[in-house]
Amino acid sequence: MNLYDLSFPALQEMLAAWGEPSYRARQLWEWLYVHLATDFDRMTNLPRALRERLAAETVIGAPAAVDTLVSADGETRKDLLRLADGETIEVVLMRYERRRTACISTQVGCAMGCAFCATGQMGFRRNLTSGEIVAQALHFARHLRRDGERLTNVVLMGMGEPLANYDASLAAIRRLIHPQGFRLGRRHVTVSTVGLVPGIRRLAEENLPITLAVSLHAATDALRDRLVPVNRRYGLDELFAACQDYVKRTGRRVSFEWALIAEVNDTAEQAQALCARLVGLKAHVNLIPLNPTPGYAGRPSPDERIAAFTAELRRCRVPFTLRLRRGGEIRAGCGQLRSRRDERGG
Ligand code: SAH
Ligand code: SF4
């Protein structure tokens, strides 16, 4: 049993069943989420017998990095983590000004099949457990602690579709923001979705100020059907209705992700359709030139097409950020992850 798979009440229940006094749960929780302990021997305020039982019957799931890439400017780091069953996932740490952001995964692979996405190209392998999701953030928190720093932000934008692994993703978020534990800022969590409308509606009811990011990439159903197949199930009208409701319920603006693909979605027609969709919606658009992947022939938009597209957004006053390739290939890698082991065919 992985202790990071347990909520605080579940941990309390386990220790109560073991006949422990109730304050032990708080102590153990702090070892896990404040001290980020990976070793029961360090938990010196727990009786030896309890430490021995914990060591015999539970594990502290802290997957090891089996490979690491650091960007030339040192600001971005990508680790390949090996899970207990041998599957590997990639996680990215980005340092930007005072922010320390972990981009974490929710599934091994993904079933959504977006044409341009490396994770989609590998297909679906399995869901991650809540503990495996939590562990990715803690992995970087331990790393940052060595430099006297803290993790400030978490984005569920790595491998997989968080709203297709809804319960584990939400349980992980609740564990990370727990006030007696890791204490991640509630407003510093972003969930990125391909647009699973029932999941968006459920998320709006959680009473959490989570930032919703929707991977839009196209503003007409004809084009989005091709790029993001799930659009055939939840079309743009339904998707934008859910986004409107999300803003209404949470007061948060919605982010729309848009990977600029030359001559595909960087046209004047798409820019205008995007403007029309965003009228009256509290929204922000994140533009990023497509990161080319082996399984997709599309090319990133060249500078002059990006300039024309952004001019159109400026004209209709849509707020946007153009994510430039600072940190190079690794920064761009958040959201387009695929384990290199897998690329090698293993
Ligand atoms: N499944 C979720 C979260 C993971 S994907 C989602 O789709 O939102 C994270 C982000 O990376 C998404 O916005 C996705 O569309 C984007 N992305 C995937 N492949 C990309 C590529 N090759 N170039 C640029 N962005 C890409
Ligand atoms: Fe899955 Fe997101 Fe990639 Fe689409 S873009 S295949 S939903 S990980």
C-alpha cells in the first residue's frame, strides 16, 4: 500500500484500526507532506514498533528519476520517473521568475488520440493513482528544497487527460493543497483538458479555485473534429457553454491552449472564429508554435504567420500570451511528453 494514495481521513482510519492514538495520523501526515520523508527511520517521533509495521505493510511511493534533461539555461528540467510496475512518465519543472511550476502527468499514455500529440500517439496504457500523481509534485519539491526553494505551482498538463482520470486527479489536488500538509496554494493549480464537457461541469462544482485550461487548437467544428477527435463527441457549442458556466461558478478566467500549426489553424479564418467564440467570455489564449512530433506531418507556424494571427487577436482584443521557446525543447515539452524509453522502442 502506497501511503501517498491515502487521504488524511483514510490515513486516520488505518492508524485507528492499528490501535494507534489519533494524533499519530497528524504526525505521519507531516512526515509525508511537510518533511517529505522517504524513509521510516527518520520518523523519530513515532514509536519503533509503528515504524516497523509501516515499513512492513506500506511504502512511501517516491519514484526515482532514471533519466534527466536540463535545458541550456538551467531553468527547465525534465525527469523520467519509473513507477512501481516499470512504466515511466515524464515530469517537467519550470523556473520562471519567482514561480516554480511542476508539470505533472495523470495517465501513462492517453486515449484521446489528438493527431499532433506525442502522448496521444503512444495510445493509452493506464491511469495513474492519486499517489502517483501527488508523488510527481513532491519529487520536485524535494529537489527544490536542496536549493532552499519551494514548489509554487502545479499544472496537470503532462501525459494523459486529467478529466478522464477524474477521481485520482482531484484526490491528488486536494492532497497537495491540504492545509496541514503540503499547503500548495489553491489558486496555483491548473487542470488542462482536451474538453471533456461532463468533467468540466463536475470540476465547476468542486468549490475549488482551480484554473481551467482547455486545449482548443481550432475554433470551427470542422477543423477541431480533425485535430482533436473528442470534439466529435463534445462540439464547440457545448464546450463553450461549459466554459461559460465554469467562469460563472468559479469566477476564474479560462485559458485556451492553441498550438500554432502552419496553414492549418493559423489562418485569418481561424483567428476570426476564435475571436467570435471568445466574445463576452473571461478568457486568455496561450499560443505556442507546434512542437513537431514523429507521428504528425504538421509544421510549426513561421514567424510571419504568427504575427498575422496575433495581429488579428489584438484587433479583436482577445488577451493572449505567445509562449516563446525559452528553455528550448524541454519547456515546449510540457504537455507533449512521451518517455524517451518508449521512443527507443522499449
Ligand atoms: N490532455 C490534456 C493535458 C495534457 S496535453 C490536454 O489535452 O489538455 C497538454 C497540452 O499540450 C495541451 O494543450 C496539448 O494540446 C498540448 N500539446 C500536445 N501536443 C503538442 C504539440 N506537439 N505541440 C504543442 N502543444 C502540444
Ligand atoms: Fe491526450 Fe491531451 Fe495529448 Fe490530446 S493533447 S492526446 S488529450 S494528452
